[in-house]
Amino acid sequence: MGIFKNEERDAIKSSIINYLIHCNEKVDTDIIVDKINLFLQEEEKYRTTKKLGKYSTKVLVSSGFANTIEGGADIWTNHFIEYIWKSLPKRKYWKLLIDSKRPANFNPTSLPSDLKYHFHGDDVNKTEKWLEECSEIHYLHSHYHKREHIWKWEHKFKTIFVHAYPKEMEEVINKVGELKRLQFNTKVESKFYGEFLQTFKKRIWIGNNPTKLFDDFPNYTYSIPNFYKFKYNYDLNHKIIDNCKVGFAARAESRKCMHWMHGHTGFILSSKYDYQNLKDTTSYSFPNIKFYQWNPSILHTFMKKDFGIFHGAYFKEPFGYSIFQAVDYGKIPIIHTDWAKDVDYKYRADTKNGFDKMIKVIKSDSKEQRFEEFAKLKTYMLKFQDVDSWKKQILKSLI
């Protein structure tokens, strides 16, 4: 609040009275506010409706984050908070809405202390208040089905970061018979999602792979691939590779083909519910598989187990964070034939039979052959570890 005395008081009074005398039939209150603001410091100035958008809150929306990581999108959101949100001008105006229930194991100390966040499941009225009062809505990661409580504010949608394109997800499920018979545990409404994407001012693809997103939305759709910063750089362990044990560490959605672990010896780190559902609803069995319930806190221990081959042959994988991790831990990944196609990489599969055969190929290859393939893939991956470049591009897209 500004208090004016002496010369300032007389000056502002004269300015306002002079305006009122000559304003004819209408009084523009914004002009009066502007006259008052001439005598105030920047932090004390009143905001007119014309300038409110510059200073009002902006809401970031995600489906998950913090210590409750379920997949690559949650890791991406955590990176956004760490590298982007902390660098945003006037970051106190940017709030984070998690469009889900609060997980039982959520730890608030895993977040910056000055980040304003809210779980929709905690208080739906607070969600409504945030969305009503904000000037912009930016999606860090969305659900793939209609969320009525946010959809009605579509006129405020500005930027969406696209981690997977539901149209392609459904296409591959319908095209590949073995996937169509599985339980598709992620709720997807591809027709609605197309309408949803259309409402945004900008769409940003975070994948390193081609997508039909650019064909369907050729205007105001951009590519800013995710990044992966290598941390361990483990060498190949050929003795472990020779035992032919296979590791799988990913969500159990159908396109990731967890069922290809059938008939092999190894380890799975995923959702216990989905793993059990796969066994109960199909003829697939995993007698030689050691299963672990997904928990990010045990990922490091899991990846150090005695398997040398990693199952990363996911259909329509946008970025493949878990594949990057596998290489970081010195595992040889079997990847899908349509992933990173610009790399001449040998160990690929697009069917269960092809996957089984590729394990035999890896076992029969020499150490030199294995290393050559591993080196080619890692060289390709190293192109995606420039955090500063990623940060600059993301900030530019928001500001």
C-alpha cells in the first residue's frame, strides 16, 4: 500500500482530478491506477486487468512426480522442477497441480521448500480455485483420457509436453494380435486426446523417435527430446551375459511386452498387480523369473543383479529412458526394430520369436561383436546428455 505526503500527495491528486475533469462521460479505472503507479516502486504497484496476465499465477499439471516415480514421465517432471522451474522468472507465480491422489509413500522433503503444489485428490475445491484464478495452464504430463475438472478450462491451455501419442499406442495394440489379447492397463481415449492436443498453443514432443504427432498437428508442434545424463558407465560383463539371464524394468503396459520374458531366466521389476494379472489372464508363465515390486529406491540394486541382457523391445517407445539406464549399467539391450532406426544396431526384435532368437544371437556372438554393438548404441545415446541445451530450449518454449 502506498502512502503519499506533501509534494507527492499534491501531484497525484492534481493528476487524478485533471483526468476526471476531462474524461467526458466514461471513467477508465485502469488509467487512474496507472497514474497512481507512477509514484510507486515496482513491487508496490497495483495490477490492472490489462496487465494481470503478466503477474497472475500459472498452473503446471502433471500426473506424478517427486519420490513416487512410476515411469519416465515422472522422471522428466522431476527434471523440469529441478532445472526449469527453479530458473523461471517470478517462479512464485508458477504452481504445480498433480492430477491424481496423493501416494501413500509421498515424501514432501523430496521437493523444493518454496514450490507450491497440490494433489487434486486432496481437495477438489482447491483445484477448482487454482484453475479459476490462474491465467495459463501448462501440461508437463497428462492423462490419456478426459479429465472434466480441467478440460472445462481449455481456453487457458498454453503448452503441453507430449510423452506418448495415444493414437499410435492404440494403433499398435490393434495391429499386433498378441498385444490385443493382453490387458491394456492404461486408460486411453485417443479420439478425445486429439481434440485435447488441438486446444494448446504449443505441443512439444519429448521423444527421440519419429511420431505421427507432427503429421496430425503440423503447426505449432515442436521437438525437444528428453535427456539422459550417464552416471555409472559400467563396462560389459561377458561372464554375466553368457548366463543368458534377462532383465525387465518398466511399466507393464501392453506395448512394452513384458510377456516376452516367458520361457527365460531373469528378473522383472514392475507392478505386482499387472504381473499377476498377466499370469492369471494368459497362458504365459514365468517359473524362472524373480519378480520385484516396482520401487524407485531399489532400482540401483536391481540393475546390478547378474543379468547381462536387458529387454527394451518396446513398441512405439518415445524416448526409452529405461533403455538408456540399461546401457549406463553395462547391459546389452534388445530394442525394437522401430526404435533409434538411425543406429545400425544388431540386437533388435519386433516379435516374441524374434526376441527369443536374439538372446541366442547375443550368446553366440564374440566379445568383440558384442562390444561393437554396445558402443554404437551408446555413442548414439551420448547425443542426448546435454542438459544445458535441453534447459535453454524448454525455457524458451515457456517464456
